[in-house]
Amino acid sequence: MSEKRYSQLTAYELQQEINSLSEKARKAEQMGMVNEYAVLERKAAMAKAYLLNPEQFKAGELYEIEGAPGEYFKIQYLNGVFAWGYRISGSNQEEALPISLLKEIK
């Protein structure tokens, strides 16, 4: 893929990138390359964020963090596909998470 930003890709191109990153991450995990796996998982999460509508995420709301059961994130504000806020059990330090890592609490 030519070096385009995720924000410039079509939904189809994003899906292709996610599939490619997921496959590379699977191989890295099988080979015990923990750091490589983590980087690829993060890239896939970023690509997935561009397939979502940021308007579906609301400031002041609480969301569960994908892949971290029992950890919750309160959104202060959104900037593009990033939610800025705080982990509820955390150090009260503001951080940004791609919206693809947030899921509604049922």
C-alpha cells in the first residue's frame, strides 16, 4: 500500500489494511515477538477507528476498554477518532484512546 494516512483510505482499503495487520500480528504472536505483536495490534485498532463514526461516542460517558475487561474510560472530549479522557481505575492522567478501543457498557 502506498503511504497514505488512514484518514485518506476508503472503507475497503481500511478493511484490507486491518486484515493485513491482523495476519502479521497473528504471525508475530506465534513467533513470540511480543513487542511486534503489540505494535501491529495498535495499528489495527487505529485503522478500525477510521471505520467508526466519532459522533456515536459522547463526552461525559463511560465506556469499557476493549481487551481490558473491567477497565473503564470516561470521555472528556473527542478529537477526530481519538477520545481524550481518564481511566476510571487509573492514575487520573489524561490520555487519548482510539475510539475503536471503546465499547458501550450494556
